[in-house]
Amino acid sequence: MKIMAFAGSPRKGSNTDLLIDQVIEGEKSAAAVEVEKVYIYDADIKYCTGCGAHSILQGSKDCPLKDDMASILQRMQEADGFIFGSPNHGRTISAGLTNFFSRMMPLLKMHVERDDAGNIVHAEARPLIRGKKAVIVVSQGDNVASSSALVLMILDANLRDFHLRKVGEVFSTFNLKRAQVKEKPADLKTAFAAGVRLATAR
């Protein structure tokens, strides 16, 4: 089984990163898993320009930006599941992960049907990663859970757009200090259990 983990935090070794690691440990405890961890802020991923190359009107062309993303998208098609992790930054997901989801759009291949006059009569997205499993990981400093309502909504919406199956969710609050989640066995246990589900869910 191949899993790709996407760390959407600019801080290595801190709360989001540690929770992702616990998900990975849970996976490895339950199955033979090959894991690739991608630090989004370390990768060469240019900002999406909204060119629409992947859209209905342009016929699902490849992204014109030349960077690491083309290779990442290819490996995503070969993977069996994903972990998407982000801290709460200003009540939303991190800028890096926002851009990453935008750059994933070439995986949404558009199927278009036209009438005899060339008008679009039907269109639908056919994701190249459809049906694959996913776990989301969120850490925030605030102790009020509702502060991440938009964070969780955005992550869930992106999973739906790509027709991914969410099999686990890890949400840790009141992490005011770097790596504070190490002191929270319940949250670490939740992350470990999410990894087990990612490895074993059918």
C-alpha cells in the first residue's frame, strides 16, 4: 500500500507535523505501508495563476507551470491513500495547502458533451484519484473548537471535489506552544487510530 502525506505547515517538528507522524505510525502498525511525506513549503510548487487550463472550456489541459507538481500529481495517481494536514492559520487552512489544492486541479479531468451546434449540454469532473482514502489532520492554538469550522469545511469540500473517501479526522486544539501535542496522549491516540483506519478501510 502506498500513502502520500502532505504536511501543510511551514513548521517541521511541530503540532501538525507530529500528528501526521502519528497517523503514519498507526498505518504501519496495521499494514505494510510505503509512505511518502511531502512538506509543501519545501517543495517547488509555484502559485496557481487561475489560468483555467484544466477547465471545461480549455479541455483539461496540463498545467503550464513547470515545477515539482507534475511529478507529485503522477505519484498521487499511483498512491492508495492520502493524509492532508494543516494548522489553523487565520481560521482557514494554510496558504501552502490552499495553493496545493488549487494545483491539484489537473487531476479533475473534465468530460464534456456538446450538441450539434457545439454548445455544452453536459459536463462532469472525473477525478483521476477518485475513490482513494484520505485522513485530514488539523491543529490549532485556540481552545475553542469552532475556530476551525472553516478549516474542516474546506478540507472536507476538497476531498469531495476529488471524490476521495474520508476515513479519519484528527483535530487537536489549544496547541499554543511548538510541539505541545506531545503532551496530549488522547490526541496522539486519535491520530494513531486514524492511521489504522487508513491502512485497513476497504
